[in-house]
Amino acid sequence: MTRRFVVIGGDAAGMTAASQAKRMAGDALDVVAVERGRWASYSACGIPYWIGGEVAQVHDLVARSPQQHRANGIDVRMGAEAVELDVPGQSVTVRDVESGSRTTLEYDEVLVATGARPIRPDLPGIDGAGILDVQTLDDGRRLLDALASGRRVRNAVVVGGGYIGVEMAEALLRRGLRVTLVEQAEEPLALLDTDLGRRVRDGMEKAGVTVLRATAVTGFEAGADGWVRAVSTTAGQVDADVVVLGLGVQPEVALAEAAGLPIGDNDGLRTDPRMSVAPGVWAAGDCVEVRDRVFDRWVRVALGTHANKQGRVVGINVGGGQSQFPGVIGTAITRFCHLEAARTGAMVAEARDAGLDVVVETIETTTHAGYLPDAEPMTVRMLAEKGTGRLLGAQIVGGRGAAKRIDVCALALWAEMSVADLAMSDLAYAPPFSSVWDPVQVAARALCAVV
Amino acid sequence: MTRRFVVIGGDAAGMTAASQAKRMAGDALDVVAVERGRWASYSACGIPYWIGGEVAQVHDLVARSPQQHRANGIDVRMGAEAVELDVPGQSVTVRDVESGSRTTLEYDEVLVATGARPIRPDLPGIDGAGILDVQTLDDGRRLLDALASGRRVRNAVVVGGGYIGVEMAEALLRRGLRVTLVEQAEEPLALLDTDLGRRVRDGMEKAGVTVLRATAVTGFEAGADGWVRAVSTTAGQVDADVVVLGLGVQPEVALAEAAGLPIGDNDGLRTDPRMSVAPGVWAAGDCVEVRDRVFDRWVRVALGTHANKQGRVVGINVGGGQSQFPGVIGTAITRFCHLEAARTGAMVAEARDAGLDVVVETIETTTHAGYLPDAEPMTVRMLAEKGTGRLLGAQIVGGRGAAKRIDVCALALWAEMSVADLAMSDLAYAPPFSSVWDPVQVAARALCAVV
């Protein structure tokens, strides 16, 4: 008998699960995916590069079109919003966004992959025209339309200095705008320790971005036509012809919550390692919480790479196999122009807050042999547990070729290696690629002397 | 009482050991380093980039001058050749290369870091002028002198297609020469499986190098002035105004052998994990054999990164600490123009020769999100053990940013991870750095389906 797998949400997690399950189960599984928006399987992470002009067309950001999914046997329904999930009844009620008509889909297995929505703080004037999110391709289109509208758009304000904010500041600079970034914390890019975040700010300021740090937005002023014209902040008013919100996201769990599914302290769905929330009910992507392996606690990390992996885990489990999502260690990476930044594991403050006895070393080096002309500066900070020498975290800031080296630290952390073991491991060396001791090994070696 | 540590050989291994031991032991240790050549602590690996013009001055390749070492309290003696090592008598006889006078140095600890010498096959005409090695800075200087001599130097022949040969072919192209590479094996770059080596050959040929593969050199023809004018090969004669030998190196162990120290099957000194060969006698660098962790066998790998690490191990042990060299896994990396190549662990043929039941996947992808304009092609081959899924090796060929990703594979192999664990680990993702599944994870994921 054919079973039915209903997937709620047609982006990374949902469509990966749908594809994986269909590939494994074939005709024995009827796969229906409902997506309330106009786009499926797209790279939200690519939006800043589309806005900045590095990606020419929105279609370049679409990994697989609904037509392609249908060719693979998946019944993708666009403009179809799941409005009720009946877990005991094993059915999903779906509303056609255009006509308003409702259908009920019975299922054997269901996946909640409803994603997240951008945080829009409850501030005066927040609903003014020209105050935009950059979460979906439609959001990106609205921003590009605003820039191309014929309206004088000269000043852009980015609210929030997380990686989306930093990437959008670059994109808007590339578009020729005057860009101000407003960040509530002491420095932008809270994924780094404050002093390293400061280096990123220095780079942004050198490139021409005005960074208002330790500054809160208090409201938005609109002109007579209702379009934003200024942002009010604790550091004064800033002219704004367009505002981009980069304040992070909130899990979209209303449907799941109404269905009585378990929501965690971080407002995301709680799953078991197989990504199951209840018998026959799965969850994946930005709407779930995941286990942080470093601190052994629940966290929420809205990243496409986790969404894809979780989707694959669900797809394998639904398709008849066995798979588990092993958790995360807080790896992240971003770029501002030619300045790269990355981290994995614990930062200094959070390690100390967690009561860990931590030693820290920071080394300054170059991405490869310093005698070659294109070697770029590179800073590596590394944390280890005093006594055991266990690697606890790392951060990298530097020029081209620096940041992706974080993967070596991430994998060492993943495998619970000590800094002594990392320092002596057999990494690749030739002058165009590394100094004779790889930069992460220089950092690990420095820690060996103090753990 | 002050002990004396005599270091024989003043390059990577020797001077690293000297520096580390002196740093730890201070005044309690008298450190004397003897070097028969004119240079200490230099980057031999940097020679191709000096020849190619990317490195302006020979001094850029010197990490630390004899003066700098002396300022750190190390008695470095240049032009001083160790001619006898008397282990029972705990002394080294040193000959001054210029004057021929001999001195005897008593020691408490001695390090044999005599390195290796380039292989010069016993072929007719091999001693002709213009047939050069690229092992030392003096070798590099001789080659540059030949190119700048006013003599018509138009045709260069590189004998041997290992990484030195490939790097030298690029360097000579950059100098405007017509370059022919002669390689005995089916394809150059034997650090890769043959079909991937072929891609490197394709890249070399596209750049203008003539590659004679499966071709042996049978001799060298000299002109009336004794300078080389052609190379005879099994594929015919090739005009040559200069010849570079890149046939690998042979450990320099005559001194150690005469002293009765243990030489292994690969012609290198056999040490214990602390790099000790006998009580009070240490060895490190290109003259030693090391343990291959993948196949659990002795190998010889002449790489500066191992020499540095081994030197550090010796320095710590002599300086009063405890350190071990953990072995190697065959990680290697090189570049030909913009084509990068790297490997770690087992190649397909050697894994099968060793009787391992191995599964292999090869994936074609890009260095980062394919929709960004500077994404480069990237091929990842990965090997795992059938049944257990243990990662056994990987190879990468691709454009800028591809090859150093081998470190992730190297570290996974080092930590004895399975491809399933690697595929789901938390590596860094953002579009300018990676596809949403990192390329090495795409390969690992492909293997998961077949192990």
C-alpha cells in the first residue's frame, strides 16, 4: 500500500527531505509538499550577493524548481499554506493562498519545516514603507525594486550587525549607497569575541560604512508619502531612504504549537536525534532547536547547512533507513568585502559563563607563506580546557583564504581532539597554501604551552 | 652543570630543535649547531617561487639568519661539516669547509638532522654543466645565474613530474622559457591517482608545457663548451639549454651509518616516537623514516612541515619536556598555475595493494556556491573502508581555493572518523566559502550510500 508523506514548507529542509524520501522509497511513497510562498528550494543565504549584484538573476538562487521536483515524482503545491495540523487525525488542512479554498491531506508521515520569520521589533513606525526584511526571494525583490524605483535612494540603514547585517551592508555599498549599520552590542558580529568584532568594524569603517555601535533603534520616521525617511536611535537620527532589518529570525511554530507539539525554551520545536517530534511527525530546519555538542544544551541555529542535513535525516528515516542529526558546534562564517570571519565552538565569554576553566591564545600570521606576494593577514584565536587541553573553540579573522580554515578547528572540536593532537596532525603544506606550521597549528601549539 | 646539545644540520629540523631546546633549558644547555652550507633556517619549498619571480630576494626565504640564532644564544657554526660521529665517545668531529681544520665537539645530546640530497641518476652526461638540482638556496642561485648568464636559454627540460617538477615547470614558464617535463610514469604528479594526475597534465599542457609521459631519460648531450644542449629520452631527443632535476631525494645518512646508527628499509634513520635513535642521539627531518598511520608502516616523506614538527619534538625532549612525533598520513599539496592538487591518506591502488576492501566516490562540484562568479571547479575523490565506513583517503583537484580543503579530510582521517560522521559534521557554510554541503561532505555523503 502506498504511504503518504506530507511536507509542510518547500525550502531547504522540506524539499531535501521530500527528495531523499522519494529517492529511497520510490512508488511506495506518495510525497506531497505544500509551500505558501512562490519559491521552493532556494538559497536565502545568497540574497545579499543578489542584492550586491554578484548574482545576476534571482533564478540563479533557485536550486531546483517546482517543475524539477515534480519531474522527480514529488507533488509540490505552491501558494498552499498549511493552516491546521491534526496529529491524532493524521491530516493537514491546506489553504490555497489565492482562492482561499481549503483541502485536507491525510498523511502517514508529516514533516514540519515551516522555517522562521524575520524579527520585526515593536517600534514606532516599523510598518512604514521601505523598511524591509531580507529573508525570502520576495523580500529581496522588494528591496531591489525600491533601489530601482526612480525614488531617490541614497542613504541605507541596516539595523542589526549580525552576519546578515554585515553582508547586507556590503551589498548596499556595492549598490553605491551610503550605508549606516546600527548595532545594539558593543561591536558588530557577535559571533566573534568583542575585540575581534572590532576588527570587522574597522574593516567596515575603512570601506565607508558608518557603524553606530552600542546604539539602539528607537523608531522610524516616515515622509508624507509613508516611505521611511529616517531612523531614530539612541545616538540620534539617521537619514534613511531604505532600511534593512537584520535582527535575526524567530521560529515559525504557530501551526506546530496549535497541534500540541513540544516547543523548547528557545522557541523552536524539540526533536529527538532522528528529528522526530511525535510518532509520524518530523521537524527540520529553522523551526527546530538542536543540540549544541560543546555545551550539551539546546540551541537554535538558523543556517541552511543544518536545514539541509536535517532534511536529509528526515528523508532517510521516512524513506525506510536510519539516520540521526548529530548536533552542532556553532560553526559560522561570513565575509565583509575582503575581510573574512569565522568561528566554531565556544567563545571566551560563554565558555567562562559556563564555568569552564579555559585558556586562550591569539596568534597573528598570514594565510600562507609570508614571502609570497598574495599572503593575507590572518588572526587565529583558540580556546582549550585547562588541564585536559581539549579544544573548546576557535575564531579566525583575516584576508582572503583565512576564514574557511575554521573547518580544521571545527573538525578537531567535533572529534574532541586536544590542542596537542591538533598541533601535530598532518595538514597540507606548500608555500602558496600555508606557512610551514599551518596557522591553526600555530595557535594550537601556543596553547600547548599553557594548558 | 651545563650540558651540551650538538645539532648536525642547520635547516628546518636542526634549527627548530636548537631553538626549542634553548628556549626551554636556557643557560643550563649549551647549544651548538653545525651546518656545512652557507644558509640556515631557509625554506627550500619556496625555491620554485623564487625562481618563478614571485619571491623577489633569496633573503625572503630565510626564516632566521645565523646572527638571529646567535642572538638567541645558539652557537651556529656555518661552513662546518660534521665528518665523524662517535656515539660511545659522545663526540662529533667537525671540519671547517674552508680551512679544512678539524675540531672535536663533545656532547651530552646530539641531533642528526643531515637532511637529504637530490637524486642524480647514473646516466651518461649527467655531470654536464646546466643540469641543476633545486634543493638548496645555492642550487636556486645557480639556476638563476644560468638564466641570467647571457647564454641563450630558451628551452628548459624538467626531469621528474613530482611536485617539485610541476612547481619548477610553472616557475620556468613564468621566466618565459619553453618547458618540457619528462615523467617516467603514466601521468605526472604521482601523489594523485592516474586519472586525476591526467587532469594536472591537461592543465600543464594548456599552459604551454610539453609533457612527455611514460618516458625515461636515457642521457644528456653537451655542447663543445660542456654545457647541456639536449636530453635523450625514450621518446627522442629534446633540446635543452637548462635541465632541472626533480627526481626526489635520498636521505643523507652516511655519517649516521658510519656511526652504527639504525637505518631502515627506506634508507632513512629509524627513530622511536620521541625521535631518539640511541641514548643521547636524536634524528629529525629528511634523513629519518616516519610511521604512516594509515598503513601502519615505515615511510620516508621529505617535507618541511614534518621536519619542523620533528625538530620541535627533539627540542622539547632535549629541553627537559616530553614530546612524541605522532606519524604521518601522507598529506601533500601543490599548485600548477591556478590548478591546485592535494591528497591525504591512501590512494586507490595502494589501498587495494594493501588488501583493503575499499569503496571510492568522485564528485564534481565548485569551491563555493556555484551561482557566485568566482566559484572554481573542484573534484573530490574519497576512499572509505567497505563495511566500517572508515575514511581511508582523499584527493582534490581544482581551481583556487580547492586544494587546502584537503585538511578537513586529513583531520577526519587523523581522528579515524567514518565518512558518515564527516558528512554530518558542522563545517562552515556561507555562499562565498562553500556550497550548502561542503564539497568534502558531498563526497563523504556519496560514500555513505555505498560503504
